[in-house]
Amino acid sequence: MNISYMYSLIAVIILFLLAYVGVKFPGGEVFFGIIIPYLALIIFILGFINRVIDWARSPVPFRIPTTCGQQKSLPWIKSANIDNPSTTGGVVVRMILEVVFFRSLFRNTKCELKESDKISYEWEKWLWLFSLTFHWAFFTVLFRHLRLFTEPVPACVQLVAKLDGFLQIGLPGLMLSGVALLAAVTFLFLRRILIPQVKYISLGSDYFPLFLIFGIAFTGILMRYFTKVDIVGVKEFTMSLVTLNPHVIKGIGGVFYVHLFFVSVLLVYFPFSKLMHLGGIFMSPTRNMVNNSRAKRHVNPWNYPVKIHTYDAYEDEFREKMIEIGLPVEKMIAPETPEEPEEKE
Amino acid sequence: MSDVPKPDELLSNIDYRPSRTGWMDTPVDIQKGIYSYAANPKSVEYVGLPYPRQWNPIEEDWQLPENWKEIISKGFRERLDRFRSVKVFMDICVRCGACADKCHFFIGSGDPKNMPVLRAELLRSVYRNDFTTAGKIIGSIGKNFKKIIGARELDLQVLKEWWYYLFQCSECRRCSVFCPYGIDTAEITIMGRELLNLIGLNIDWIATPVANCYRTGNHLGIQPHAYKDMMDFFADDIEEITGVKVEPSFNRKGAEILFVTPSGDIFADPGTYTCVGYMMLFHYLQEKYGFDITWSTYASEGGNFGFFTSHEMMKRLNAKMYAEAKRLGVKWIIGGECGHMWRVIHQYMDTMNGPADFLEEPVSPITGTKFENAKSTKMVHIAEFTADLIKHNKLELDTSRNDHLKVTYHDSCNTSRGMGLLEEPRYVIKNVCNNFYEMPANTIREQTFCCGSGSGLNAGENMELRMQGGLPRANAVKYVHEKHGVNMLSCVCAIDRAALSASMEYWVPGVEVTGVHEMVGNALILPGEQKRMTDLRSEPLPGMEEDDAE
């Protein structure tokens, strides 16, 4: 058994029990329903900002984009302004493609050694596809949840919910995003334990968020389709949080508090973990810089003078030999030590 | 190469399944054939880097300074504060593993610590332990918990692991093309090597070229008279082959352009033929158009092994280019065919040693083309320069003189992923030779594979490593060799010319290596030249053997 995911799984189960049992104690609903979520949100926001500021505090001394296409050089050579941006516009498009469509991951290939001596590289789309599904599904679920935090519910939120449930299966209607999220998380987990190399590099901190997000999606689906949570009560409660007039509503049920607690834990965990890739990708110097370092000087704020071996020192060492072979020199050899007659070029 | 396993042995040794024990529990095992020798203390001392000493990687005691942990920790902090890249890349990796099988050293060795993600984790684990809140809190609960979040303390074993694997990365950036966040292992290796250099842990194949370059202007330690001697020797060769006497000039004040190329072109076959190609091109342009260019013995190195040592050492060596351009009073600079040299020029030089306000914006004196892309750095790649000449029909070429060659082109890592020079060399090649075949798409352009010996790993004692790392490139060459009969692998990098020659001999016998400008030299019709019987390697041109016999 791999301790990395066992520990993570146990941690999530403990969190589940903590919330499920905890709300049954006096004051438990206030603690898990109001205090923890508020605290979590504050930690998330401050933690996130703090991390981004911390990154921003370190300068980018050199212009180091990873160029993935033709540079802009001669006018008749077509340059790849997105994969090797020569303008800010190119960088913006590159970043959009990266953040929204995972452009780099789309390139992914799988390398195999075949017939003992032939290496092949096949397009490997699954990681890209499921990662994209995961992020988009998560985003859609999150966006749909705005209906619990707004009154009246904006039309765009209603529209997304409508599109999300367009299959109209069952009642309440099946939301595709929830199912997709669960499927994608499952895929991402399975590849971590089934692909030997990925298993080898995976840490507890890689499994933990997967289990946690699985738990969030699972409890959400449970409430919506099976335990049929009192949605009117939930909305009354969430609106009380939004309006900073928090009060607990009786009878929402344990699963709801588990769901809320998982989300809170995720929020707290976020700024201190790899999940910060959400902010980090925007700060990645290999992606967010224009490749124009020969056309426009990039300034390094901490550039300092260094010791160099000057031409004079060089000539001092080699002057005789240089003169002998007819290389021009700055200073001729002083007349008092003439090894051979002075020559002029 | 006597100790190196045979190619089929090396192939059958590759096992991509990682060991059963976790990587933190697998101690480093420094293997002969993989590691490079320790830096010669004289070289370290010559450039004033700290802790020069005799030490041996395979001995237990590395003669480290007493407070080495403190030095590393302080150095790490400094670099986190100076480089956003390091800080961000330490924090945001999600270990998706997309980079794992993109590294030529992993593909060729199967060693899991050669997966870029794990190479970086070697440093990240220490970073988490020493510099992150989560690491400190969770680490204080207990050692097991530390492991779960991938944190560990820096100890001698960890340090040795760093050293061993940071000198098994050629800073080629292929992984960074595939990383969804653009995490660049080259950045991590560069930082890691800087840290190692703080306690005197360089390898000799980097440290000695650095010292040589500092003193004589070039890595090979060629002194000015020997440099000129060698070029005179090339001039004689050219005269023999073409009947034309070329006279390159050196250290000449008032020339319009300074030319800087890697010293490998002067002293190492087959790079020397590329050098001959440059000399012929410059002579041609001088005769036809009054082109005015000088070579320098002081700035006689384009390459920069300082880049593989530290940012500071890179700057110290690179400074000679601008210094010499200023001293000679030239207008701008042309740079020869080299890989990492061009990453340094393109992404670092102006920032480090600029502004070059004493130079002029480069304009080709022959075509009038303004090299707008180089208007600040004032340095133009020779492939850009030559492509422009050909486009404007300024060169008389007899492409049939390359008809004995079936050519493919190897993009060098640094010019493709640290610059984007992809079409210029291809345009030149296609205009000087008639048989050109591309290798498979996943192995060229931005997805190109390292020669296996970049970033100072081109030593002799680590030949097994080099052949492992060279496998993916060689395998793609083998494909076009078998499919199209390709017999010449062209490139624009001096390390490539040296490294690929060894790799081809080992993996794909029958394929030779050439620089692009060697083929230009073959095709270029010099004014007043005699009928050529041989190519620049003094091998008979096709059809000429029979002429001799008749």
C-alpha cells in the first residue's frame, strides 16, 4: 500500500467524520456552518494575495520565454507570433490558450521503445482531455453555485445551469458538470496509481486535493439527487452568509455540513499548496514574456558590475607572441627589452 | 569508448519501470561512465570561485567547507529573492508527469531521477523543508509527515544526489515546452549548479574551459598566435581546394563588423570545416561587395561555459564581446553557429552587459536589410545574415557540389527553444544543397532533442551518459538514414558538431556531421576559383574521381 495516498485518504475520512459528527454537538452548526467558512474564506483570500505578492517581489532579471515556434527576424520569414510571441498581443493570446485550453499539455506525447530499438512518440491526448474536463467542470459547478449566493440570480448563471442540464435526465435534472468532475477526478487519481512513473513522483499532497475534491463533488451529488437537501433552507442560509447576517437554518442535514467543511478545507489548503498553480501560471516567465530581447533591452534591477579579464591584461600576457605572428597590438614592447626589432604592420 | 556498453546492451538496459522503493529512500549511486570528473582546483582558483580543492566524486569525503549547509541555505534564499522563475517553479508544479518522458536522459537511461519533474523535486524537497510555511508546520509533526508532503532535510546524501543529477541535465528546455505552466528545468538546473559552485562542486569539463576562456578568450585555451596559425592553415586548405587565397583579418580596428564564433570551429573537426565555410563566405563578400569584417583573438569564443557555472560567470565571460567591439570600433557583430552561445546572446547579453549604445543598429552592407530584431543587442546570427544574402540573390552557388550529401537538420536546443531560429538555417540549407529530408516532427524544431552532451557534459569519462542522452536524437537520424539514405546531419552548434559525431559513430554509423556554413562553402563559387575536385573535407566530389582516372 502506498502511504502517500493512504494517509491522504485517511485525512479526508477524518475530515468527513469531524464535520458529520461535529455538527451534532451543541454549537456545531454555528462552528462548521459559520465560523469555519468565514475563516476559510479569509485565509484563502489573504493567503492567495500574499503568495502572489511574494512571487511578484522577486524580479524577473532576464527575458527567458520558452520559444515554441519561429522567431520574428527577417520580414519574409513567417513568424509564430503565438508560440513565439514578438508582441504583447501575441503573449496575451499565448496566455489565453495556455490558461483556457492548456495549449502546452495539448502537445503531450507518449514515448515508447518499440522492437527494442525504435523510439516512437505518439500524441497523448487523455491527460489533456481529462485535465481540461476537470478544470472546466469544476469552474462550471462553481459558477452554478452563484445561484446560492445571489438574489435575484443573474441570467448568465441561470443560462449556464440550463445548458449544464440540457440532457434533462431525471428530477432534479442531471447536471453534466458534476458527473464530468467526478469522472475526471477519478481519471486523474487512477493515472496516479496506475502509471508507474506518475505513481513514483506522486506525493501525499497530490492525492489529498484529489480526494478532497472527490468528496466535495460526491457530497454535492448526494445532496442533489439522493438525500434531496432542503434547497430553500440552504439558500436562506447561504444568503445569510453573503449578507453578513449569518444564522443557521435547522434541518439542512449532516451531508451539507460535510460538503461545506470540505470546501472550507480546500480553501484553506489552497494558498499553501500546489493548487497555487492557478495564480502561478500567470507569473511564469517562460510563458508570459515577449521574445524580443535582441530588439528591446530588458533591464535586470539587480545587475551588478563583475570582474572581467580586460583586453589590456590579455595583451600584456600575450604581446610578444602577438607581435611575432603579426597581430596588431595596442602597446608595442618597450625599447629597453627589444627581443627583436620592432615591426609595424 | 572502451568501457561504454555496446549500443544493443545500452538499449536492453533501459527499463522505464521505477524502483520499488520511493525515490527519497533510494540513495544516490554515483556510477562510472555517468559522472564527470571534479573541477581542477587550478581552474576554479584562476577565476576566483570559492573553495578550490582536490576532491573526488566517488570518494565518501568531498572535502566540503565546514559550514556548507549554511552556504547553500543562504544561497538558496538569495536566488529565490532574485529570480521569480525559481520561486514560482518551486511552488507550482502539480507533478502531472507530462515532462517525464520528454527528457532525452530519461528516455536513454530510464533512471527515474532523470524525469524533469523528479530532478526538480530533488531541490524542491529541500525548498519545502526550509522555506515554506506548510513544510515547517507539517515537518514539525514528524519525519513521516515530511515525506508525505515531499519535504526533506539537506544532508550529504541529498547534496550528492543534487550534484549527480544536475550534471545529467543539459538545460535543453524540452520539458518546458510540454509543461502546462512552462516550468523550465533549465532554470532549476542553472540555480542548482550555482549553489553547487558556492561550495566548489563544479565538474572539470566546465571549470577548465571557463578558466581558459577567461584567460585566452576561448575555451580551448588557444593563444592568439596559435589561433592565427590555425586560420592560416585553413587559408592554405582553401587555396589548395579552390585556388583562391583568402586573408582573414584579426583584431583590426575600424572594421565594420566583428565576427565571433565558438572556438570549437577553429580547433575541433568537423567544426573546422564550418570555419572554412565562414572564411570563404567572408572572402567572397569582400571581393564582390567590399565586405569589411574582422575576427578577434581576444573575443575568440562565442560559447560561454560560464552559463553552466553561474549567472555571474556567464556575464564575466560574455563581457568580452562588447568590450572588443568597443575597442575595435566596429558597427555591429555577427555571431557564428553555436547553440547556448546564442541563448546567452539572445536572452542575456544585452541585459547583462548592455546597453551597446556604442554600436549601430545592424544593417547588411550588401543587401541593405535592417536587422530590426537585433536593433538593441546589435548582434546578428550568421544564419540570419546568410539567409538574407541568398534571398537577395547575392551569392553564386553551385548546389551540385553538395549532391553527394543527403542532409537532415538538427535544431539545436538553445536556438530553437531559447530564440526560435528555425527557418533561417533551413532556408540556407535548401538553397545550397539539393537533398534535404526532415526528421520526424516530434523530434525537430521546438521539440528537438539535445545531442546528449550540452551544457558542459561533453567530457570523455561520462561517455555512457552521453550516449544515453544522445539516443533519441540518434534514433530519429537513424529513421531518415534508413528511409532516405541520409548521410549528413547538419546543425548550427559547435557542441553538436563534436557531440553528434561521437553519437553518430556509436548509434548510426555512416552518418557524418556538418555545420550549415560548411555546405555554403562547398556550394559558393568564389571569384576566380579553379574547378573544384574535392569538397571542403578534401574528399573527391562526385564524378571527379573518374575525371582523375581518365
